[in-house]
Amino acid sequence: MNVLLFTTLTAALLLAACATPESTQPAGRPLENPISYQAAVVPSSYGLPTSFLGNKLLRYPHFDLIFLGTTLDQSRSFPAHLLRFQARNSSGRAVALFTWHPASGDSDSFFLDGRRYQFTVDVDTLQISVFPGN
């Protein structure tokens, strides 16, 4: 085998092995621009399941909610996608960011304006209720 050809092939293989891997992108909607000004406003009621997927702003009686997308949580032994949401009161001054992890079960809660809300996630739907006692 020609020494020049062998040296060229070896150098090419070594350079290919040193190439930086592609960065991982979060799945779902990008997180840099969480609220689109062209999002469809969907009137929503407490206690009723509502689809959160798509370019939607869910309007509840006390706040608006938008699905921010997903991020990959690699902190546990089994990586999982976290669903991220933002709730904002009507004045826009109070904001609650909350996430849902598949290992947390199907329900969790968040606080906004002194009220506690319970939410349940089922595949692509979200059901929000005012926590009893609020």
C-alpha cells in the first residue's frame, strides 16, 4: 500500500473521530419564544380537559396559560421529557412557571396570585382545578 495513501486515510479517520458531536435540541416547541403573539386564544374552564398542544393561549377565569414546550431531563437514571408551562394573571404582573415530569404521577399543583391550582396531565390534555379551600 502506498505510504502517502495510508497516511492520508489515517489522518482523515483521526480527524473524523475528533469532530464535536451535534448539540441536542429540546423536543417540542422552542423555549426561546414562549408566547407567540399570533397564538389562538382558547377559552378554558376549570375542571375540563383541554388540549395544550399547538400555538394556543388557554384563557382561564383567573389567568392565561401557554405550553412552552419540552426539555429533556437527564438528571435521573432514566431521561424523560419535562412539559413546561407558563401561567400569567390578567395584569401580566404575576407569572408562574411550572413543569410536569412523567415520574411525578399524573397530577401536581402550582401557585399564582395566592391561589393554589391543581393540574392533571393526560398525554396531550391538561385539566386545571382550583385547589379546595381557595
